[in-house]
Amino acid sequence: MDDNRQTCGKVWLVGAGPGDIGLLTIKGYGLLKEADVIVYDHLVGRSLLTAAGEHGRMINVGKEAGHHPVAQERINQILVEEARKGNSVVRLKGGDPFLFGRGGEELQVLRDNGIPFEVVPGVTSSLAVPAYQGIPVTHREYASSVHIITGHKKKDEMSGLDYNILARLKGTLVFLMGVTALGEIQTGLLGAGMSPDTPAAVLQEGTTARQKKVVAPLKDLGQKAGEAGIKPPAIIVVGEVCRISDQLSWYEELPLSGMRILVTRPREHVSETADKLRRKGAEVLEVPAIATVPCTDRSGIREAFEHPEVYSWIVFTSQAGVRVFFDWMSENDRDVRDLHGIQIAVIGEGTKKALWERGIRADLMPEVYEGEALAEALIGRGIQGKRILIPRAAKGNQMLVPMLEGAGAEIDDLPIYETVYQECQSVDLKEEITRGRIDCVVFTSASTVDGFAAVTKGIDHRRVKAACIGRQTKERACRYGMKCYTAEKATIDSLVELTERIKADDKET
């Protein structure tokens, strides 16, 4: 957002789409990353909220069927109040804000109060949810039009729909927010003369890992939906296009479809892992359990750079170490020429890649991505009498330094950053895990395990399936009683493959 904004802020009315973060517009995503305040509804996907970042203050004004914790008048007031504080406000609504989303009403209030605003349309669930379930709402052989209808009605009131007109339409009927009125819709259409054998479907939580589909003739739809336990949010589709749903289903074919995975990497590294999982069909909650913070005391690194030529090796044990180290160099007018003649060792592909992004090739990386393996590899290079700089986390591997010193090396073990635990304001992790809504949690280090355990303290961690990148990470997760799995290699790709094996194991059991 523009730092030179007016005294009065601004409101962006943003459509969040139906749930899958990939269906959020690029403009909407950018606004979420920069907003001061995010005012969101119940239907907004939690994976979207966690990926948007924790920069903006979150205000949940969610409304569920039959339960409205925040009245519309209060929502309007919140938008006006926050904008008048000079905030950049994103009003985030599920689907498209102008399709039965009361977006127009909210903008009228903003206009009346002199609050500037913009609208960012969203992908509507009326089209996207059927698409994820193999139902094209139009098709040359079955339907040349689509009609979108709200099935929502006020308490103790009839919907007011003219079923005689709806029953004569030749196109596809899509009812949004209609599950609680399914019986009335079914009775109304049949009573108006629509064929009892008309194909129909109820689609629950479409575009997410928990999506569910019931396809049946119109006369049986209510019964079949009840037997399947269909609950809001769900939409109803009536028309011949439902006939080809099984032929065109595609989401279920993805390797990780139906998996809801929690990724706990530090914020600066989380998206790469999440993207790889999403491409395979998983719904991903990006909830960094830790953040990396540079140490306030920089005297150690300053002293090291007074005479960098004394070092034979610099050892990086994490991507964060690389980032903080080179950020310090940049801030102090240093560059890679200061490292001339020094060899560099790293642990892991991620750290190697972070180093290469700064134009430096690693001289040594052990096959096993652990501190002990790195120490053994360095000892094999002959380090007796040599001086080694290790810029790393304040709480690093406890075995690395003693092993190197035991081999006769002089070690400068330099804490340059520390890890802090992060609470998540957009998702109640304890509730999600207790309700069994997380299929597995991905851990890339022992510190992320500790961070996750800290922010979920009090739950039964035996309910957690932990996908761990290596032995040390697994050992830490097992201490908390988690059901642990380990990747074959300490790489993100191998970790993604591990989640596929976890899904296969779940199917077998």
C-alpha cells in the first residue's frame, strides 16, 4: 500500500474465490500481503488466509448458516472505523463479492461515509465448484445457459422462488447457499413439473481437500445427500450436465487430492514447499511455527570480518544463516571478494541453493544432511590447525563444534540469528487438529517441531502425523508422541513424495 496515503484510508472489496488459494486473483493476493486490516467471512478458505501472511490484523466477521456472530450493520461500521484510522482495509468475501455477497450494500455505506474503495472480483463458486467436481455448467449437448439462484432465505420465510419458471428453463440451475432449503427446492421443482429423473448434484466444500459430491436423480437427491451427511457450505446443481460428472472428474486423480497438509517452515521458505504440495492436489495451510530474527549483538561477525583471511572454511547449516550473513555483509558495504580464498561448506540442498543464488558455489556438502555428517566430511578434508567460522542459529547442532574441535580445528561458533515461535492469528491450530482436519504436518527442522509443539501446547500430539525431512527432525517429533515418517532424502521433493506415502498408508488402514 502507498505509505503516503490520505488521513482517511481505503477499502478494497476482494473476492476470495471458492477456497483453493490458486483461484484467488493476482491483484487480490497482492492486496492481502500489504493490507493493514483484513476483514474476512466464514467462507474464506483458511489456506488462503495463512498464505496471505500475518502482516495485517485479522478480523473475523464470519457468518454461518443459522449463526450470525457479527451483524451486517456492525460489519459496515467496522469498515468505516478502520478506514477512518487511515488503514488499508481488505474486505475479503468468499467467491465473488457481488454475487449474493452483499458487497453492493457495503459499498453504499462506504460511499455515504466518504470512504474511497475499489472492487476486485473473485472466482464464483457457482462455476468453480462444479468444475472441480467434473460438472461443466454449460455443454453443447446438454445446456446452453446457466442460471444462478440463491437458495438462502431468512428464518421462517419462504424463499419466494418461482419454481414454475425455473422448472421450464432448459439450462443448468445452480443454487448457492441452498443446502438447508434442499427439501423445498426439490419439492418445488418436482411440483412444477420437472422430471423426477433429472440429473442433479450436491457439492460440498468444493475446491478444498474436504470436497464431497453426491449425484442422483432429482427425486432422490435429498435422501442421498442426507445419507452422505452433506452439510454447508455446499451448492446444488440441477440439469443434464450432471450426467457426465464421473466422466470428467479430475481432482480426485491428483496424487494428494483430499489431503489437508500443514506446512511449518519459516515464513521466508514456506511457499516453495506449499506450491509443490498444491500442484499435486493438496490443500495446504502455510503456518510458520517459527521466525528467524537476526541477533541484536553483531559484534562477533564484525570482529570476524576484521581479518577474514584467517579462516580456511565458513560453514552454513541453514538457509537462514546464509540470508542473515549476506544481509549483514550488504549492510556493511562488504561483498563476496571479502571471502576470497575461503572454502564454504553447507548442509542440504536448500542451503546450497541459497548460497548459489548469491553467486557462490559450495565446496562441500555431505550426502547425509546432518551436522555429524558435515563434521566427518570436513575432518576428511584435513582441518587440523585450521580456523573455521560457523555463522548459525543461537541454538545450533550440539555435536558439530565438539567434533571439529576434537579433530584439531579452531572454531568460531558465531550465533547470528535466533528462532522465535509464532502464533497463527488466522487459524485455530488446536481446534483443527483436535477435529481431525489436518492429515499431516510437514517439518523441515527440529526447531519447527518445537515451535509447532509450543503453539499447540495442550493438545494430544499423538493425533499428529509428522512428515519429517531427516533423522534429527524425526527424533524431535517422536519426543512429543507424534506418529513420525521420514523422507528418504533430506530434500523438499523427497518430503513431498513422503506425503504421498502417508496418504497411501491411510487408504490401506
